[in-house]
Amino acid sequence: MPKSVDTVVFDIGNVLIEWDPENLYSKLIPDPDERHRFLNEICTMDWNLQQDLGRSWEEAVGELTAIYPEHKDLIAAYSDRWHEMVPGEVPGSVAILEALKTADVPLYAITNFSSEKFTEAKARFPFLASSFRDTVVSAEERLLKPDRRIFEALLTRNNLEASACVFIDDSLKNVEGARDAGLEAVHFTGADKLRADLAEFGFRV
């Protein structure tokens, strides 16, 4: 008989803390068409993901500035004013995390995050440093979700059974990646739904 789920694994960005470049660039580039062009052609998601894979922000900003010197200040802002992309906690999620911790549920995290910014995020949001038995950070592993190997890294180094873990992520492709690695997984769309999803696995939060 398969082991029942007793362990919860969280994604961080847009599950526990909000992140959206629009929060910053709506102030820096008021025109929506110009802003869309900048974020889709210059400071792109693929460019940002290279920092989640371990590239330093200094290198990232320097390389892009060399290509687009006319946008030097806007490119630098992506790193220098990163916290303005992160307005705060996702409503209701941290209360669920804290309830699980109070109930002594084993808690872990897997996040696509740059090492530099994750260090800053932990200083700003202390629960990121105190809630989890282990956090797998993509930049440190040089692996990105939904790569099966990043889930296996968590399981292997913590001696966890995949079938005993439920993973929470706002990205459907990451949810599917977790399931491919043998974990249970739920798609995060808000705290109320998460509470209901966790109840189906026997967690009372």
C-alpha cells in the first residue's frame, strides 16, 4: 500500500511571496506598449531565468547593458529595485504555512530563485528562513523546475519518499513536473483553494 501524504513542499514565488516585474516597471515605463516591449524583448523572462540558474546579477546586467546601452538604467533597476517587484506576502498563504508548522508537519521548499535575491528575500521575510527543514534553490543546484532532477535533489538529500510529499506551485508545468517525479501536487490559485486541496490529503489548516 502506498504511504499516505505527510509532508508538504512549497514553491515560494507567487505562492508565499508576490513577484511581478510589472509592480516596478509600471512606475518606470508608464506607457503599457513600451513596457510590454521592454519586458518581452529586453529584460525577458528567459534572461531572468539565467539568474535562477546561477548567473550573477552583476554579470546579467552587464551583458544586457552592453547590448542595450540606451536602457542602462532600466536594466539596472531590475536588480537594484528588485524588492519593488515583491510587494509582500501572498494573502492567506503564510497563515497556512504557519498552521502546518504548528501542527509539526514536515515542511520543505523548492524554488526557482537567484541565490543573491533569495538571501535578500529571507532577510525581508524571516519565515522563509525559519519554516522549512530544507529549501532547494534552483541557482544553487543549477537546475530549474520543472526538471525532474530538482525534485529528486530534495528527495535524495532529505531521504523523502516522493509519494509521501505534496508539492504546491502556481505554475501548472511545475505541478506536472512534480507529478512526473512521483510527488502529489496541487496547482496554487489562492489560499482558500489551497486550504481545500490540503484538506483532501488530511491536513487541517
